[in-house]
Amino acid sequence: MRYVCLIYLDEKELAAMPEAKMNALNARHLDFNDGLLTAGQFIEAEALEPGGAATCVRMRQGKSTVVDGPYAETKEQVAGFYLIEARDLNEAIQVAAQIPSAALGTIEVRPCRDLIVDGVKRKASGKPR
């Protein structure tokens, strides 16, 4: 089953982190990625720019509204994600607990779901299951 692990971090703490500490954190993430690849659990991972670089788009009654900045004004913002393969939620939680940024913030683990069209399950990517 596929799970997304959303990494929430305090952007002010991240911005204040000394370069050497940031480099070490990034290196730990790359090593972690290699371990997930070896275990056959890695699907995708990305680090995200700070929430201030976000743009929110809303469609209402056929009209779009564009707003700069993060969707929610909170202390922690989504800083990155992992898309993983795991047997079940327990295994996904075990993987999430090993994400290097878990010690700095919060990791939200959420199962992915298939889209069903005319009784056919498909991944959101459009590929049949």
C-alpha cells in the first residue's frame, strides 16, 4: 500500500539552522532515501520551498482566485514529503519515525487511495491497479 509522509517543520527554526547542521540533515535524508530504495519502499521524495513561496488556487463557480502564501497560517508548514510503499500503517509509521526530520518536527502519515471510475480502480497517476 502507498503512504505519503508529510514533513511539517517550523520554518523559522529551519531558516536559523547553521549551514553545517543543514548540510548534515540533508545528507541524512539522502542516506535515508538510499535505504528506502534498497528496501523497495521508496516511490518519491521531495523537499519543498518555504510556505511563503506557495501559491493557492481556488475555483469557485467557474472563477479562479489566486492567493500568495501558504494555505494555513501555522507555526509548522509542509517542508517536504515521502511517498512510500509499506505493508500496512504500522510499517509506514516505522518508516516515518526514521525520517531524519522527525526529530525536528512532525511527520503526518496518510494512506493513499485509488480513484474509482466506472468501477475501475486507478492510481491518481491514471495507471490501472
